[in-house]
Amino acid sequence: MARLLSIQYLRAFAAFGVVAFHAQGFTYGRTLVIGSAGVDIFFVVSGFVMWTVSAYRTQTPAEFFVNRIVRIVPMYWFVTLSFVAAALVFPALFPRLVVSTTHTLASLFFVPMRSPSNGEIWPVVVPGWTLNCEMFFYAIFALALFLENTRRLLFLAATLFVLILVGRLYTGDSPPIIFYTNPIMLEFPAGILLGRAFEQDRLPRLRWGYVALAAGLLLFAASAWLAIDSPRVAVWGTPAFLVVAGVVIIEKNRSVRLVPVLALLGDASYSIYLTHTLTISAIGKFKAYFNPATFFVASLALSALIGVAAWRLVERPFAEFLKPRPRVQQPHFAE
């Protein structure tokens, strides 16, 4: 299946939403909370992409999971270990960061654990909390590949719904149980349902794509007036699904023009997402020399530049080097 440009562009916008959310936290306070909804878009996109890729490409569960590890782990480990090394060598730059071996190992292996720095269920690199969700979803998806398509969909939906139900009933304090039973996990099967409709060519006509996109954007705008403790999966998950569905329906019905800069930022979105907090923290040491608007723009620009550089120099080379090679069929000689 050829990649969808609209999904590439959404990845770029989602990454910059999260960057904007963290950048304005240094200047205007948490006024741009909606930016963190980029995570919800990522989760819906992930469900959509995993389903469509598995539908158009035959993979064993092991092959699928190895491919996801190659895609996710090298860059994440590089950023995490760089962050830990910087904190140990220059502790004055990270006065609130408490580094522990146990927490670092838990972070590297995607095990939810409370941070010794603040007690939150966060890894060393805070945006990595979403990767804990992603890797758990990939593990469930790999198991689902043992089943044919219809049963696969039912297995995925049922498993995640049961987990959410367990979370509603659970009253303990185990970080993995709290984390993996979060209703935000329902955003993955939402993307899967969209992928299923795409695969079976059951998407509606073009005008409904524009309707879904407009509705999603309006709901995102309206979420600014909703209570901060409103269920995230409803407040941001619903518009995230509508936005992703909207752009997919639009591209399914008409061609989308290639915008090289957006395509590049979409390719680099993972590196931008992982490196931006370190970039913003470094710029933050010089915050006194900037007015808030300049600091905000500089944070966005430098996060993009450093993220693209990290993608070109680290993420992409590692992925190419580690990518599983197709087996070469040995010639058979008759005896």
C-alpha cells in the first residue's frame, strides 16, 4: 500500500502540537493544552496504519513485532541514554531530575514505573509514556496476527475493552495496571475500525470527509471550554478520530498534493517528538534573553531542525541498518 500523504501531514501537525504545548509552558503557562491532543491523533493513526499494513502485507507475529522494535527502540534508547548521560555529567542543567538505575531500565524496556523525580508514571524522557502505550498495543496486535481478519478485529477490540473495564474496577496502585487500562487505549481500535473500512473500500464519499474534518476541528476548539478532568478519550479521542477519518476519506476520493516540507516533517515526526523536550529545556536556560513570543517561535523552529537532524543522522541510519533483510532462497541442486 502506498503511503498516504494526508497521514504524513497529520504526523507533522500532531508532533508540532505537542511541541507547542511544551514550549508555551515555559512562557505563557499551560494555556495551549490542546496541543497535547497531538498524542491522541498519533494513537488513532497508529491503529489505522497497523491494520492497513497488516492487511496489505503478509507478516508473521514475530516479523511484525521485530519490525516495530526496529522502528521504535533505537531512537528511543539513543535519546533516553543521552538524556541520562547529560543529567549525570551536567546535573546543574537538570536540577529536578532524579536518575536511578531501576527507573532508567524500566524506561528502556517500556515498563510503566513512577518517576523518582515527581512520582508520576513517566519514563526518563517524559514523552516516552506514549511509547509504553504503543508497545503494549503492538504486543496485543502481534498476538492478533495469529487470527484471520474478522476474528483479529474482534480479538483486538474485546481485549482492549476488557482492559478498560478492569481499569474501572481496579483500586490498587500498580503502575502497569493503571497505565495499560487507561481509556486512552481505545483510540487504537478506533484507528483500526477506520483501517478496516479503508481496506474494504467502505469509506463514504468525499463530502463526508470534509464534514468529518470540520467536525473534528470544531470539537477540538470546543474542548478548550470543557473541564480539565473530562474524560480524555471523549474530549480529544473523538475529534482525533474525526480528523484522521476526514483526511483519509478526502485522500481516498481525490489526490493530495505533495508538500515536500510537510512530508519531511512527517518523516521526522518521531524524532521531533522524542527530542523536543531536551531542545526546549536547553533553550529555556536562556529564556531571560527572549520575549515570550520569540522564545515560543525559537522553540518550534529549533525543535524542528534538531528533530530533522536526529532523523537523518540517527533514526533513519539505525532503521536501515537493523531492518530485517528478506531471506535469499538458496538454489536447489538435484542429486
